[in-house]
Amino acid sequence: MDQSVIDIIYNEYHQLEHQEVKQTLETLGLEHVMANSEANLNNAIHAILKLAKGNMTEIRRLTECAKIDFRDVIYWASLENK
């Protein structure tokens, strides 16, 4: 997990949730993204954090969605930019 992800977790989640957020996101692995790409995995994790907006329930839900198709969370996050 890169430092930018850890920074987001520490800034947007309560201290008591930090470990759970990290553990939940770590269940999303290279096997869940196209071409076993670290870049795709990192993009999916950033999208999940963006969409969840500090909500632990959303972290869990979005992580499960990303395990089915990681492109969904990336697409949903891109829609928020518009």
C-alpha cells in the first residue's frame, strides 16, 4: 500500500478505523485487476477511497464491487469529476 493511500486513510478516517480500512483494502489484490497490474490496483484503491468519502461501510461495499470488476469503481469515481 503506497504512502498516498495511507495518507488518505489517516486524513479521512477515524483513528479507530485505520487498521480496518487498510485490512479491507488489502483484500483487493492483483488477481482482481487486469494484467495483475500494480497501477490498476492502485487506481482501484484510490477510486474506492474517493467514493467512500470517509465511510467504512462504503469501503467494504466498494471493495467487494472492485473484486467483481475493478473497472466499475474507477468509472464511478471518474463520474464524480464531471
